[in-house]
Amino acid sequence: MTPHYKLIYFNARGRAEHIRFIFAYAGIEYEDERISREKWPELKKKMPFGLLPVLEIDGKPVAQSNAIARHLAKQYGLAGKTEWESLQCDVLVDALGDLKQVLWQLRTEQDPIKKEERKVKLMRETIPFYLQKFETIVADNNGYSVGNDVST
Ligand SMILES: N[C@@H](CCC(=O)N[C@@H](CS)C(=O)NCC(=O)O)C(=O)O
């Protein structure tokens, strides 16, 4: 039987959108609870690590966006067909995490000169580097990221 899922996050895509994509693709119903900034300080104290997203599975709270996504991907056949394919999925998730980290550093840089330098490096080097890698992987897999099927 499908568990009762409640996804708790802010009203944003952020670290929850890949989880929503999995639910949508797998056709699984879930509660999409979006927390307002006003309600967050009180709720924060009750969350497993004081951060969101949290997925409640039959009332049990689970933290960490990628752990949640990986669990759901396994449940709904989106985590690769073999251990090797699952490993390739994890590699891509972590590579995207590295890119997101660089984007975050740019977003939070306070010094205007350093910010501009980061922006130029990102546009000229980092993004083309990752896009080229991802394009090669997809081209080598006949249009899929991993194996010959949809995965997350
Ligand atoms: N590693 C965690 C990071 C979670 C995280 O940083 N969540 C942010 C929103 S994207 C948050 O809850 N911020 C509110 C706060 O720090 O109080 C994950 O991937 O779930």
C-alpha cells in the first residue's frame, strides 16, 4: 500500500522540486505543505535537523532532500536498474550539488568585485564545463542520463 506522504517545504522550488518531480512522474499523491516565513521559526524547532524539506512518511519525519529523493526514486523505479546505474545516478546528483554550491557562493558573495569575478568565471568556465559533461553523458546514453530509461 502506498504510504501517506506529506512534503513540508517553503513556497519555493529550491531543495524540494526534484522530490515533487518524482511524485508527479510516479503518479503518487502527496500533501504539498508550504510553510510561510512567519510560521517557520516555531516549526524549525520540531524538525529533525531544523531545516526543510522534510518528508513525513506515514507521520514519520525524514530530513535531507537527496536522501528523500533517493528513497522515493528506489521505491518508484527511478534509481537505475542495476547497482552500477544507481551509482551513476548518485554521481550526477553529487555533480549537480557541486555546481549548485558554486551558484550559492556567487549568490551570497558580499564583495562586489569578488562577486563580479565569480560571475565571470561561472559564465565562462564553470557552467560550460558542467553542461558539456552532462551533454556528453546524455549523448552517450541515447538521450538518457543513466542506462536506457528515465531515472532521477
Ligand atoms: N542538506 C539539507 C539542507 C537543507 C537546507 O539548507 N534547507 C534550507 C532551505 S533550502 C532551510 O531549511 N533553511 C531555513 C533555515 O536555515 O532556518 C537538505 O538537502 O535537505
